[in-house]
Amino acid sequence: MTKNIEPDITRHNDTLCPACGYVFNAAGTIDGRPGQAVPGDICGCLACGQSLIYEEHMQVRKLTKEEYEALDALCKRDLAKIKAFAQTGWYRG
């Protein structure tokens, strides 16, 4: 059995991380399942690890402290994985 190491992603217009300025144009799931991001979905910046939320027109903003605290444990775990990946320094923009 082989596992697909390339997760499915959905392309969207260029979006700017409000924390670090990294420009990204794709969304995916932490486990590689396909899906389309919609307003209200949570994501993390792969460059700086900032927790973000999609708003209307697929722009993102930082999660508030209250929004972060309201997330379930699995979502917080996934955001921690994204932050840990960002801290590897793969992006040196």
C-alpha cells in the first residue's frame, strides 16, 4: 500500500497573510483530503504559523484570542502542527 504524500489542494486568488505578508494561493487539509475552503474556515500560514480565518471573498484575517479559545482540540492540534512546520524556517522571504 502506498500513501499519497502530495495533499490535495484547492487554488484560489493570491491572499496575503496579515501577520507576515506571505502570499499564498492554495488551501488544503492537514490530512490531505480534498476540499474547497469557504468563509469561516480556519487555516494557518505556512510561512509564519499565524492562525487565520477565511472571510468573505476568501481574504484572511488573524483569529482573535476568543475565536482561538473556542476551537476544538483537534483544530488546535492541527494549527500547532502548521506552526511547528513554519518554525522549521523553510520559507526565507
